[in-house]
Amino acid sequence: WQREAARTDFIPYENFERAKSKSHPNDAYFKNLNGFWKFKSYEKVNSLPSDIISSTNLDQWDQMSIPNCMEMRNIGKALFKNNKLPFTADYPNLPENNQTTIFRRTIDIPLLWKDRDVLLIFEGVASAFFVYVNGELAGYSEDSRAISEFSIGKFTKIGINEISVVVLKYCDGSYFENHNMWHLHGIYRNVYLISRPKIKIQDFYAKTLLMKDNTTGQVDLEIDISNSNQTLSSTQKITALVLDTLKEKARKEITYTVDSSSTKVKLKFDIQKIIPWSDELPKTYDLYITQSDSKAQETESIHYRIGFTRIETTNNNLLFNGQKIKLRGIVVNEFHPVTGYTQDKAWLESDAEQMKMQSINAVRNATYPMNPYWYELCD
């Protein structure tokens, strides 16, 4: 409820120069909310006091670093089930003992974010959660492995604001998400705030193809532009730039007019003398999509890595970039023996390195979206 539509996973930068740094911590329109949050946990949902969200007395609350799984910190009971629910099935009803934890922290909205959209993003929360901003219900989500994004600008003010997150261990979605897994709850992946212009790149799809000569790459780019202020009409420009390290491989620009809530922009171009991507030589290129307003001022820029491949079948053979390939694959579950669903970059990198050492060249994610960093590693 009130959750933004799913989109390509990206965090925009304030301009092209910042995007080239490929690092967000110092970006003016990004705030990392990882770190210490106040929390209070209850064994039953019905045990929550009716004024828990509005309460200002946090003396009896504990403090925990986020991201985390509560059961791995001895709060609630960790349960493993292969193919049965951890409670009596009676869809859509839930067990009375349903560990529920309330997290709370303050955020500082700078003056620079005035008259812009403010978005709160959770990369992973299990299994369902309500979001309150300054005491008002701002959204609900129960897709525990997908990114949840909420537009909270109408609930915030310049200065100090309070965010409360009510996380339930089980929800009706647990009937569908139940599979070979440990049942845990908590805010187990990154949390952050971003500020974006009213007219922005809402989503994009960069379809790449390696042509038959194996040296020409094609980029088919489809960009969705959204306008959260429909009274605002403006001429905008999109610049698509592909770099190989710092060398420009291709540039394409298009000017368009935004006069409604959404606009679609399409660009298609070829790149010569490219190196194909393969698991043995994972060559990628840097794609930058930069938006500029009618005054030629850059309003935001997106960085995304792309590669060029061609997959086909001939005479019952699987061909990758024109060559026969044999897949050596495994199934990967998102789990750490100490931190549960929470996996840091070092752990994921170690997993990937061990797979390469065993000549693994294919991975099946265990029926759900993984940590966004995992996909970067697999590139």
C-alpha cells in the first residue's frame, strides 16, 4: 500500500560528475539510514500498546544497529522449515504468537531538499512492515525480498522528522514465501533516503545485444519519465553516454517535452569495437543517463554497468557469443551463519570467489530477489 512501482535498481546522483565517482556517501541528495535505531519487540501483535507510534517515552527501548535479523540477536525464535509453514495453515489467518518489532529513529531533512520528492527505500524487510512518518501512516509492504520504495515528502518537513517501522515476522504473504529457509524478521538490508526532482527518470531498461560480428554492440534504451507535479510543463533533455573507463564509446541525446504525469523516451544506437562479456572475461561498460532541464542544468544522473552478449541455440547446442557452452551451476540461498539474511559485501565477495575457484559459471537465486550487490558481483 502506497508503495512505489517496482523499477530498475539504481540510486541517482545529483549530476554527471558525481555519477562518475560511483559513490553516494557524499552526494547531496542521499542519506544513509543504516546504523543505530531504537527498538522494542513483542511476542504478539496484540501486545502492542495502542499509543506505541505516538509515544515519546523511549526510556525502556533498546538500541540496535541496522541492518540486522532480530532472531540472530536473541529476540524471538529462529525456525527452519523445508516445505511446511512454521505455524498451522489457515489462510489468510496468522498465529497469535507473531513476533513484532517497532523500530524508530529521527532523520534531518535539509533545506536543499525543499520542493523536491523525498523517497524512503528499504532494500529488504522480513516479512511485512508498516511505515510511519511523524506519526502518520505512510505505507505498507509485505514483499520481503524485494526493494520497497515510499514517497514520504508530504509527511516530512524541513528539519528533524521521526520514522517508525513496525515489522511483523509473519503475514499472509508468508503462505507464498514459505520454502526451504530460516524464518527470521527484521530490517535486514540497507535503508536510505533520496531526494529527486519533480520531473525525474522513474525507470529505464537498457537492452544490449552482441551482433553477429562479435565486435559490434547494440543498445536499446527505454526510459520512463515521471512528473509528480502535473501542473509543471517543461522541455527536458536526456543524454545517454557509454564509457570504457574514461574513453567515450557512444553518446546519444534527445530533447522532449513533459506535460503530463509520465513520458516515455527511446534511444537506440550501435557501438563499434567492443569486447563481449563472458564469465571468463567479464567486460562491462559504464552507461550514464543524465537529465537536464530547459536551462541546460543537469538535474540528476544515473550510472549503470552494461555488457554485450548473445545467447542462442543451434542443433540442440547452447551457444554463448557464438561458442558452445556447458553450464556448471548451483543454487544460492541468502544466508549467513551469524547474521542470518544480512550479508555484508565481504561475505558476498567470498562466496563469488569460491564459486569461481570451483569453475561455477551459473547461479540460480533461490526463488527470490537477492541483495542488490550480488548482481554487481555476478557482472
